[in-house]
Amino acid sequence: MDYKTSGVDIEAGYKSVELMKGHVKATMRPEVLGNIGGFAGAFDLANIKNMEEPVLLSGTDGCGTKVKLAFIMDKHDTIGIDAVAMCVNDIACSGGEPLFFLDYIACGKNYPEKIATIVSGVAEGCLQSEAALVGGETAEHPGLMPEDEYDLAGFAVGVVDRKDMITGEHIKDGDVIIGIASSGVHSNGFSLVRKVFEMTEESLNTYYDELGKTLGEALLEPTRIYVKGLKAVKNAGVTVKGCSHITGGGFYENIPRMLPEGVHAVIHKDSYEVPAIFQLLAKKGDIAEEMMYNTYNMGIGMMVVVDPSDVEKTIEAFASTGDQACVVGEIKAGEKGVTLC
């Protein structure tokens, strides 16, 4: 009897590491110390000495049940982007710069080529957010997970000078809310998605004219990463007063999280066109509009609050990084909360 006969293939683990090394190497930043494969990822913090009061930020998250679609479609090269996006977007939401990322993959059986493909997506997400992929773990769990399934999660660390933190404390009556377009459903609400649509290869490969692609392609579209967009806004000299990453809980849960007491967010639903995937989801699932806005991003992956004089500059800065932004609402005096009209 040995470890391999119990279901854990150490040699497959070694091969996975070798196959993913090229992807990991592409994400390296000058601050990364040591080689790939060490017991801990090392990151030099010398550069943050120029900050007056450096504050470390952290975020951890996963892709939820979106991975189920990757299993069915046997497409694993983008799910890693989702894992990175969910973490680094939260860090950027506080005004921070993501520094490094670590991934964790739990699988029923280690198929080296599949693991390397997953990590290639993680590396792509790190490149998009300019974070280094300094380490990770692939855990083989025979008997606990089916052989052809896996779960993916991650952890990111970032930094911000305290004076540049986005806290929402200075939001006031008359400020403007700008919404930045999402790339689709992102990584939230897939348990409901999987109830609405039949989760078969045939169903996911069905082409919809309104989507301009297959259902599976639309649903697996990776989460948009907003790090570079928010950095461009900062470099344009705009002070972002508040920022909300629209994830699980949709508009109703996430928008109030950026507000101080005494102000109310008013969102105009007709200020932008809701993407076809959400319209199709609501129609097929007979989902009430309020529930849609309470579950999904509805086409707006992030919102920022700025002074009215900074609106044009903010939209132009986002456009410079390929992000579509528009005015979606305003701040009013009142009880903390959000109204959609």
C-alpha cells in the first residue's frame, strides 16, 4: 500500500507545478523574492516606505458554483480570472494597489494539464491587476470530491497610503454616482442561474441571438477587473469618495456599504441598458425585478461616488483603460440606504 493507491498522486503534483511555472513567472514583480516552489512567498516591502502611513489590505474569495459550468463545458482557462477578480476588486474598492495573490485548488484527482490550465487563468487575472502570483496550493482530496471536480479560491494582499483610502466618510448630498460596466454575471448568483437553465452541455452550447454567443460563453465570461481603471481615475487627480463592488447581494446590499450615515443613494435604472444575459435570466426564470437587483450586478460591476465637477474626468479616465462608465445616480440627504427608480 502506498499514497498513490489511496488516491493521492504526488508525481502528478510535481508535474502540475512544472506545467504552471511559465504562467506564474509571467506575473512576477521586482519585489518578489526567491524562486517558485518555496515554502512561503516572499515580497519586499521597501517601496512602501515612501508612503506616509502605509496600510495593508487583504481579500479572499472564490468563484462559487460558477465552477460547475467549467466542469460541464470542460473549459478551465478563465475561471482563475474570476478568483483573482473577486479579491483584487475588493482591495481596489478601498483605494489600494494589489501586491500579490495566492491560489488554492482542491480537486478530487490531480490532472496536471487541467490544473495548469486553471492556473493560467489565475496568472492572467494577476497580469490584469498587476499583482504577483507568489504561491498557491493544489490539494488532492480523493473520496471527498469527485475525480473530475475542483474548487478554486484565492487570497490577495494590497497596500494603500491611509490618506488615499476610500472610506465613504466624505460623501455628501449632491455627489454623483458613476457605474462601470460589468462583463456579465461575474461570479455571483450562479446557484440561481443553475436552477433557471438546464446545466447540460447541449443547453450551454445553445446559441442565443440576443446574446450573440452561446449561453455557456455568456455565463462563463470572466469577471471584469477594475484595478487599472480605478488607478487611472486616481492618476487623473480625481478623489473617489466612495466605491462599491457589486457582488453577491446586488445593488441593495452593496451600495449602502459605501455610504456614511445621513445620505441616501438614488439609482436610475434607465440610465444604462441592462445586458441581454440578465434580461434572458429574468424571463426564463420568471424572476422578479427586485430579486434580480438584489442578486446580480445587472450590468454594473462597480460604482464610484465623485464630486459633480469630477464626473467628466472620471468617465474619461475609465475609458482610457477600456472601461465603460456612465452616470447612474446621485446622493441625497436622508436615511442611509438605496432607492432604485
